[in-house]
Amino acid sequence: METKIVSKRFHIPESYKLEVAKKHGVYGSLEKLFTMTPDEVITAVEKSNLRGKGGGGASCGQKWRYMPLNDPRPAYLIVNADESEPGTFKDREVMDKDPHLLIEGIICSSYAMNIHTAYIYIRGEYKWLADRLNTAIDEAYEAGIIGETLMNGACDFKLDIVVHRGAGAYICGEKSALIESLEGKRGHPRLKPHQKECEWYFGDPATVNNVETIASVPEIVEFGYEAYTKHGTPKSPGTMLFALSGPVKNPGVYELAFGHKMIDVINTLGGGMKDGKKLKAVIPGGVSCPILTADEVNKAVLDYESMWDIGSTLGTGGMVIIDEDACMVEVAKNIIEFYHHESCGQCTPCREGTGWIDTILHKVIHQQGKLSDIDNISDVCGTLNGKTICVFAPAVADIIGSIVVKFRDEFETYILNNQGAEHE
Amino acid sequence: MGIKTVKRHGDTLRDKLYIPAIVSGMKTTMRHFVTNIKDNSNLITKSYPEVQPTDITDRYRGVHRLTKREDDSISCVACYMCATACPADCMFIEATERTDGVDEKMPAVFNIDLLECVFCGYCVEACPCDAIRMDTGIFSFVADQRKDFILSKEALLANTRSKDFSDD
Amino acid sequence: MSNIVNIVIDGKEVEAEKGAVLIDYLFKQDIDIPHFCYHPALGTDGNCRMCMVEIEGSKRPQISCDTPVKEGMVVRTQGENIEQVRRDILELELINHPVDCPTCDQAGECKLQDYYMAGGFYESRLEAESKVKAKKAVDLGKNVMLDQERCVLCTRCTRFTDEITHTNELGIFSRADHSVISTFPGQELESDYSMNIVDLCPVGALTSKDFRFNQRVWFLESFEAICSGCSKGCSIHVDHKKEKYKDDQIFRFRPREDHDVNGYFICDDGRLSYKDENDNRLNDASINQETVSTKEALTNIADVLTANPNDTLLLVSPFLSNEELALIKEYTLNNGTTLSGYSPQYYDESFADDMLRTSDRSPNRAGMMALRINENEKDFNELLSQKKVIVVIENSYFEDKAELFKDKKVILFSSKDTKVKEFANTVLPVASFLEKDGSYTNSESVTQHIKSGIRKNAPVGTLTSLWKAIESLSKEKA
């Protein structure tokens, strides 16, 4: 069932070491890369229809095209390794098990966009991964893979890679907030530009890509876009690292081509539900996506378009499984606590709205809930949706709003009984 | 528009004589006179100040007072809403920083000139803190100098709710 | 011009400049779009989300501060949908607001109050005890008080210290609804323009320590004037009030938007200079230290001036208006007295900066120069040694140089109680800078007019009226 492209070396012991990884083919794409022109690389990525794996699912090649050509200013590649979405833990597998694949991807991407400095903005809590990346980068410098030239002079192209640790803010996974943070400012998302353009780092052009996206590039360079588009569906070609968490028998990260049925993945790779419990719901792509009920899960197919069709999104592919024992009011409270804590506080609706929903749910859980609270939550979700600078607030509205709508009965019973409807 | 002509009153001989009207008036006066002489217990008029009124209701607007919080400190935060509402412009407030941690602001000066006050009660209505009330039941205030009619903050705080009124 | 495009606002077809910020255009049309974070001096930040409008063709309401004007745009600022959106966001602004309007100095000029009164009016859905608490009455230094609970996090103040003064003292701390504005640890506000954040703050989070609890703003009356603190002559609003049984008093200065002079701001020294107007006033006329009536003093001055015109030096100052200077200049031309405007004491190099403040701390030197009034030091000293009668008009040059008055007859016109009074033979009080009308020319040759709104119980005569009285008295004698 699995299709291993990014995860091909995950099973090899000590694959994070340069010598081990090299034996198993890392940096293999570079020889071909140096025969290609940068434009050919971008074209290949465009034709592969590689999509951003950080949750948005936008075309990576198109994004690269926004970088201005022949610009005298330095350009930057910023790798978004600020993986903080609850339920998402795929990028850390890449950085943990195959950091050299990420470096290889950075080399390919930088080459394509004529970038000489790449930053890896890594989540502050991933201290050990930052150390691992730094060790790998040091190895790469020592081996002459990066630095003044690439691959010991095989290509006259200067490339430096710098790892930057964030200070532990979820919002810094939003690309413009990430850049603000990288510039040394408070991580507040920027207003969206009025036309499509690249990002700006200290006024210089920059592009921000997710770890997994960058790690997928070497495959496309080495074997061509045709090899990549063989996998998956026509609109969502290739593979994605799906993370399974919650009460399944085998939680973990699995690389799959797009187009598998969600329930199959849970039952085969995930090994089915633990202790024979019934599946109640799944949050499909990290907690920022609308929740799916058990019925919807049976219909769900893991690719971008199919997920949109059933009113959710694929997000980062981090599936949070919820079984029949879970109380949805507490699930909602758990999630909103996270968002309340992580809202950057820039836009009014998000700053105050997340706190308000948290307060309401706190009241409900402490047996002071009223039935009108359910409508109040829906109301606040309405105000959160589409009225802020970034997509944080709409994500809150999506998940909390969908839980309240799809499990309204459970909320009502909970409030009326003054205690958990399905409490032990 | 049509005009309706109304017949003028007082044109009859009886009216012009005046005497019958005087007599009927005197009859009423004499009836009261006799009744009151016979039994003066029903007299409305009181021998004030020996006899004090007993019919002052809870809604009577007497001299103002400033209320206190539970900790016995002044409730007023010197927001000037009363002075803003006052149609007689008889409230003179100066605000100052409150340093006891209960609130931020309080009046340093709070004077009401009773000679200017029209006892309309707007100040009580306007107060957002229930800090000023007119429930003292005090209807009489006398002094021999104009300045003594100006009630200070201390005097207003010393006033209390009338004992004759029901508990709030 | 090709730059002009047609757009529709609330069903009305209008012309607008292409690419202009929509909210600016709406302001120009007198459409008061609720907003907290947008300020023309600070630009778009887009965090308050209050200035939303409906634009045909876009799925969601858009913030007008980040919407450029485009050809054919159809904008709706009214209507049930958009008003509901605004009400929802206002409700969120208010859920953690302490609603302590009674103790808040901003009450009466608070945007939260205004917008609530304009379109809020909902039943509160949140209990008071669950409001987020933060620090109240924090002294930020430089006369600014902070109340973190009242703050709506519009970041106007932080953007002011970042982008305008470049002093970066303020920042946002913590996240979500616990976010607060504060200075960085161990730092105080240090810029000479800090008090502008009090005006910028749309709510009562930042208030002036100087004005704190002094007056409720709805009692204040206002007139337009200029600041006399330096030759920039910043445009200001003078907020004053004549309370019952008291005299007219100035409570504060506020900057007045004027793109020819100061833009949106004024310096703190200028703002606090209102105290000079109220303090230390000269009230009584005197002859040889004995209090006399104005009439007597005027007669005395007229006598002295008619007796020795050729032996008289008039020293005016750049604090006088163009009209007053012209009047006195004409007088000297007609009767042979000599005129000087020598006033080096108003120069203070340490006061100047690269924003608004200039080194000349007087408001009308350019006007004096335009009237060709001699300021030359050598000429002045020469005249001073020759002339026997010195008439000092609102000029503080002799403040610490009274020895120069030896063997001279001195007439002093002053609004301030000065030491020079003791050495003057005749003293006459005049109206102060803001108690009179007049025009002043600043260092950039912009002439501004003041029409005073102050109504003192016992107004002191203006220099113009007194001087005209002296002239007619002199004529009677002649």
C-alpha cells in the first residue's frame, strides 16, 4: 500500500549519517541536476504538479515562478520546519531519519531559483532535530557538498544553509509570520499581497516551502516528472506522508500515493481501532480541518479534491482518530485551548474569539453550560471565519464549527445532563 | 374652517347681582368652619415644627447623600455624570487619583449647592455607580449663611438613608 | 486624468483616484468607517478588522484600509450584512474591555464608545468575571499612563515608536487575549514626542498623566491656534473651559492636522507649554512700583513717548503677531522713535531636532524679518547706549540684564510677571499669546491665524488696543 519516495531511507538504521545515506543513494539527483538549466528544473517541478505539503496544497512550481528573474537582490529559500499542528508529525520524521534528503532537496530548489542562502526555520521545541540538521549540514560542508561550490566543484554554485530555531509559536508556521520571526520581529502574519508574488525577506525575494515538499524535489529531478506523476491521481499526483494518531493499533507516519480510501488506511496500515472500539470521527489533516464523522470517513478518499468535495481538506495529512469513548465537548475544549494559547493576538476576531469559545467551553465542562452556549459558539465561529489576516481563525472556525454542528446532539445532552454524555 | 359662537356666561341678572354667588361660596366656607370647630382631629394642616410629617414616602427626594462601598469607603469615582446631568449646574467636583487600590479615581472635592439645587433627581438617575442618592428623607435645611448651604463631600457621606424608609 | 476611475459607493457613482486607499477616500467623502488601527500617519496594519466594507465580487467583506481603489468597484458601507459584521467584531473588542468609562479619561472621545453608540447595542453575552485581567494605571514615563485592560491592541502606539520616532520603546507582549502593550523591560518612554501616542490611542489605554482626572472632555471648549514653543508654529487645538465661578483656564493642547506645518504631531514640550499661558501672569499696571489703573499707566506712557520721541528705543519681540509688529513699526516711522527686534535669548540649539523642533523658541521671527525690523546686535547695543527711554514689549532680553537700565526710563509691556518689573518706571500688563487674535509666520514662511476663544472674567487689554489708546492720547496732547 505504501509508496516510498520521501521515506525510502526511513527504515535504514543510522540513515541520518552521511556515509550511510550516501550508500543508499542520497545526493544521487545532483549529477542530473547539474546537467539541467534552472528553468528546466522549475518546469519539471511544475509538470510534476508537486503540491505544497504544509497544508495549503498550492502548486510548488507555480510558487517558484513568482521569484523575480534576473533580480540584482539576493534571493532566499526558507524551509518551513515549524511543524506545530497537533496531529502532524511527518516533517520531523524526514529531519530525524533523512536530513541529507532535505539538504539534497534544498540544493535542487536553490539551484532552480538561483538562491545562495537557504534557511531552515525549525520549531523551537524540535531542539534535537535542529542538532541533527546542524550535524548533517556540518557533514555536508565538510564533504564539500555545499559551501563555496556544490559537490566539490562539480557545480560552481555557492550555497549556504542555516538552521534557525523558532521560539515556540504555532503561528510562525504561517509563512509570512515565519519570515517576520526570521527577521527578528514578533511573529505576526503579514497582510496578503494584492497580486500573486513571492515572499519578501528583509525586502528581498524569498520563497517558503514545507520540509516534505522540498524533500520531494530530488525524486522529480532524478527520475523526471513522469515518474512522479505515475503515482497518485491526475490532479493530486505523487505521494504524501500521512500521519496516523489516536486509538489505532499502529499509529505512525506512512507514505502513500494520493487516492487511497481513508478507512482502508486506518484499517490496514493503522491496524484498525484499538481494543475493538468503534470509530467515531477523524480530523483529517491536522486539527485545522473540519472533522469527519464515521459515515464521512467511510466515503473519504485521501487526495485534495476528494476531501474538498466532502467539505473538509487534506491539510497536512495528519489524521487524528477519535473513538467512541471520546467526549466531543472535551475534544473541542482540548482543541480550542490550543488555539486560544497560540493565537498571535494580531487580529481582533481571533484574539478575542478563541478566548471566548474557550471560556464558553470551560463553563460547559464545569457544569454551568446553557443550551444557548452552543449557538454562541457557532456565532463566534462565524465571526472568526474570513475576517482575519491569516487562515488561523478560519481554521478554528472550521474545526470547532464543524464539531459543534456535527455533534450538536452530544453537546446538548452534555449540557442538559450537566456532565459528559459519554463519560465513564 | 367654520366658527362656532358660544353664548357668553354671566349675562343673566342673577349673575350680575353677584350676591347669590357670594352666598353660595360663604355657605361652603361656613360648613368647613363649623365642622372643624366641632372636631379638629381631621385637620390636614400640621403644627409644624412641633408636629413632624409622617407621610414622607420612600420615593421622596430629600437632601443628597454619597453612598459607601462594602468596605466603608466612598463609592463615587468622580465620573462627573451627575454634574453633566444637573440642570441647575449646582455640583462642583474635583477628581483625584485613588491610591487605596479599590478603584482608580475618586472625588477630592464634591460640593452640592443646595440653594441652586432644584431637587430633580437627575444626578441619582445619571450615576453609574449608585454613588449618589436622595433617600435621606431630609426635607428641611436651614442656615444663616449662603456658604453653609454648600454640602461638602464629608457632609454628603455623613448623611444616611432615612430610618423611616424601608430597607433597600 | 487617466488616474481617475469611476466607482460606486453606497449606490452613488463617484470618481476616485486609482490605487488610493479606499478608507482614505471614504473619509474624504465624510463616510465615517469605524476603525482602530488605521491612521493616515501610520498607514495600514489591518489588525482591528473594523473597517470592513462589502465589495461586489468578493466573497467576504474586505478591510477598506487595505483595499486599493479600482475601476468599476462597487462598495457598500451600509446594509444589514456589513453592519452585522462590524457589530460582531465590536462585540469581540469589548468582551475583555473593563468598561470602566466612569474612571476613564478617554470617555467622551473614545472610539469604542462612539462605535458602540452608533451600532452596537447588544446584550452582553459574557460574564464580567471571566474577563481577562491586566495591569491598570502603569506609568510609562514621559507623562503617559497605560491601562492594559482598555487596550484594543491596534498597535498605533508601537508603530509610532517604531516608524515615526524610531525609539522602539513599546512592544506587544504575550499572545492571544493576554496580549498587552508595554515598554520593554527596564525601559521608559524617552522620545520627546511620546505624548502623541495619547492622541493616537483610539481608546483609553494611553492617557496623559498631565491631563489625568483634570476634566471630563465633554466640558471642554476648543479653538484652533498655534504653539508658541518654537518657530515651527505647530497647529494645535486649545482645549479650555470657563467653569462656573472660576476663570477661563486652558486644560490641554492637542495637535491639529496640518500638512503645511506639523503633519499630525507636536512635541511634548509644546504640548505642555499651555501651563506657561496660565502661570505667572502679570495683572496690575504700576508706575514706580505703585499699582495704578490702566488708564493712568496709559497716560503716563503717552506722556513719556510724546516728550522724547527721538530719545526712545522700542524693543519688540518675535512673540508679537504680525499685526502688532506692523502697528508698532508704523508708529515708529511716524514719530521718529527707534525700533529693534533684538532677541537672541530665544535661540536654543539644544532644542532643535530633525522632526519638528527648531532652535528658535519664538513663534514669529520670520514675520518680524518680513517687516524688516532690525535684529542686529551691534545696532541694538549702540541704540541702547544712546537712548534714554527704553520701551520693552513682551521681550525677555533684560530678564537677567537689569543693570543695562541704569539712568534710563523704562516702560514695560508684559503678559508675564517678570523681574524686569522692579526696574521699570511704568509697567502695563497685556493679553497673553492665546488671549489675542493675530497672525504668525513660521520658519517655513507659512502664516497662520489665531482667533482666540478665551473669555477671561477680567480680560487684560491686548497690545493692539492699548497701543491705539496710547496713540490717541498722544494725539490729544499734540
